[in-house]
Amino acid sequence: MTRVRVAVVGAGFAGVAMARRLAAAGESFVVLERRPGIGGTWHDNRYPGVACDVPAHLYGYSDIAHPGFSRVFAPGAEIREYLEDAAAPVADRIMLSTRLDDARWDGTHWQLATSRGALEAEVLVMAAGRLTEPRLPDVPGTFDGPVVHTARWDDELDLEGLRVAVVGTGASGVQVVPELARRAESVVVLQRSAPYILPKGDRAYADAEITLFEQQPERLADLRGALMRETEEVFDQRAGDGRAEARARALGHLADQVPDPVLRAALTPEHEFGCKRVLFSDDYFAALRLPHVRLVPGALTGYEPGAVLAADGSRHEVDVVVAATGFHSTRQPYAELVTGRDGISLDQYWSQGMRAYASTAVHGFPNLFVLDGPNATLAHNSAVLMIEAQADYAMSAIPWTAHGPLEVSVEAEQAYIDEIQGRSGVWTSGCSNWYVDEQSGRQVLLWPGKAQEFRDRFGYFEPEPFGLAHLDPSESAGA
């Protein structure tokens, strides 16, 4: 059996961030990655048009600049390459194509069963992400052609001359539709509900700009700082008093891009601004105006051989279905694999919604840290900022395990959950979104504040919620 101090599950942004910190501290660790490559969601998502909607020079580690990004908003392939480069120093600790089958706390250690054998670790870090398991349409009937989810794209799929249905108009749908419109004979877009869309303002960086970033790193650092300040200000436009102004800009963008009143009405959202994810695109509306592209203001309701059926009663003959239908975001599949102190799985403990103190530590699961999990993402800024803070929190907590198992109190966890819910107003205002747990009605994915607040409060470990305020982490357990 292999024995390590820390086992990390996942080699996306969170897992690589944790691995780099563990290596710098000289810890014994291993990273388990079920995929054959590094990158997490950026390894999975390879659909045409995939890109980040956070500026490239903010969507990265604070200590690893990359002057070579080709665009203001990086394409997915470039983000994947960035992560591969960032992981290179710890690549020998990353076990690719290695699946976690089971993880159980035995009272002192985590006992892991993997597709490559048994593993024992003092500390377990789940860095498996939130958007890992695609949600496919569950409708009656059978379609006799390819049905491809955007997160499981088939690189061999040739859409030239084919009739394509796109199901869903969330972030991936808005990105993929313009690209499919360039290739397919026809595209029909099935829209369950219209999203708010703001102009993205994307562009390619000129060679001279990239050269300047390479030769003068301080300019790139200044750009990152400016992007951080500007993006933090967006929080008020998503969850605060600035929503009315932002809504007006989104509707103005729609009016400028879509002169047809019938199409514009179908693209006008009915929910409160900010309740669902606000999207960014410079070319989605233009694609919907093309003669071979049709918007259907109704959800997919069924399949027939060679056709899709929509809620408005229409039937559309197509050759391929592209499901841009998101993920099982509030119910994480990895939770079924992790069993804590009392023989209760993480999935059972989260049956009424995911929960964790500081979005990282879970009562009943000693020496476990969850990165990029409950209430750890943002609606306005780079999730990498949150991931870095969580990794720092876990690293500063690990020395305290010298005193024995480290477990947050249920009182501290509940107080944190109560705070989250009390600050989650707009996201629990009644619309259907992927932030709210269907069973409990709790908002379980977003941090309801600015990134800097989270980093200031939870970027380091505090022992009080764990009942360890009287101890010194530098002392041994027997001191």
C-alpha cells in the first residue's frame, strides 16, 4: 500500500494549485486524476468556441503570469495549455487515468481505493470541481443520430452540411451556436428561458502587446491588478444596487443587435437580473439573425427518429443534437465515494444541500478539505482567486493535524451556512438556476460577496472553529 501525507483528487485549477503548494512545503503527496490529461473542466470542454468569460490575465494563478495569451478572453485550449505548464513541476506526483473508487476515514487516516490500488493518507483534499458530470436532456422518445454534450465533444464529428439542434442557451450554448452556424447547413436553437447577455468586448492581442507583456512583466502585473479592481466592482451589478443599470445595458445590447421585434421579444429575459448567470457574447445575437438559424422559444420536450420536439409544439428535423444543458452542479458525484467519521457518506451529509465551513471544511469529515465546492465560486470574478485562498487555507491547516484529527464544529459550519443564506437574496428570488439545491432550496454554489473579502477572511486557517485555539501548530501531538 502507498502511504502519503496528503492525497489530492483532481488535476484542474484546484488540484494543481494544491499540488504546487504541497511541493513547495516538501510534503509527501499524490494527485489522483481520472482523466488522461491535466486541466479539469478545460480538459473536458473542447467544443467549438469554448472560451473563458473572465479576462485571460485574471483567470490564472497570481504567481504564474502568461504573457502569451492570444486574446483578451482566452480560448479553452490556451487555458488547458497554461494549466499543463503550471503543473509541469509536479507532474511526477500526478497519477493520470487514475480513478478514486472509495475514500473512508478509519479514525486516524483516509483509506483510499483507486483504480491503481490502495492508498493511505493523513489528509484528503477533494479538488474535483463542480462542473464535472454533464446533465443530458431527460425527455421521452429516441433520436437516431448523434447526441453530443458540449462537455463530451466528439472531435471527429463533422457538421458540414448537417442540420443541427442546439438544446440550451446557457454559457456553452451562447458560445457554441455562432461556431455551429458557420459550419452546419441549418441550426435550430431550443431555448427554455432567455438569458441576459452583455457585450463581451473580446479581441485578439496584437503581437506588439504580447511582446510588451513578455519584456515588461510589471505591465502585465498592473493589468491584472486593474482587471481585479474592475471585476470586483461588477459584484454590485450582479447582486447589489447596480443591477438595474446592468439590466438596462443588457437590454440595450439586445435592442442594438436584434432589430426584429418578434425575435427580440423571444430573447428578452423574464427573470430578475442576476438571478441566473449573466452571459457575455459579441456574436450570439448576430448568429440568431442568420437565415439558416432559427430560435425556438421553448424547451426540448421529446425526440423522434430524425427530429426534436419543442414545448411550443413545433417539430424540427435534424441530423445531430448538441446538448448545451449544463451539469449536475448541486449534487456532486464524488460525494458518494467519501465516507466520514460516523460511516456517513458526504452524499448523505449533503442530502439537504452541500455545506462546508469557509466553503472548505466539513463537519464529520476529519482532515478533509474541499476546494471549489460548496459556496466557493463567483458570479462576477475569477474562480481561481477563490481556489488559491482555499488552497492556502488547507496548507496552513495541515500542520495542526499533528495534534490529531482536524474537524470543524457543527456550530461553526451552521453559522457559516446561515450567513451564506442571509446574503444570497437575488439568487434565491424565485428563478430556476444552477446555484440552488433542489431539495432544500438553499443557495449552495456561490460566495455571496467579493473575492477579496473571501481571501481576507478565509485565505488562512484559524483554529477556533476546530476547538484548537489553545494549541500551537508547531508543537507535536505529545508536547
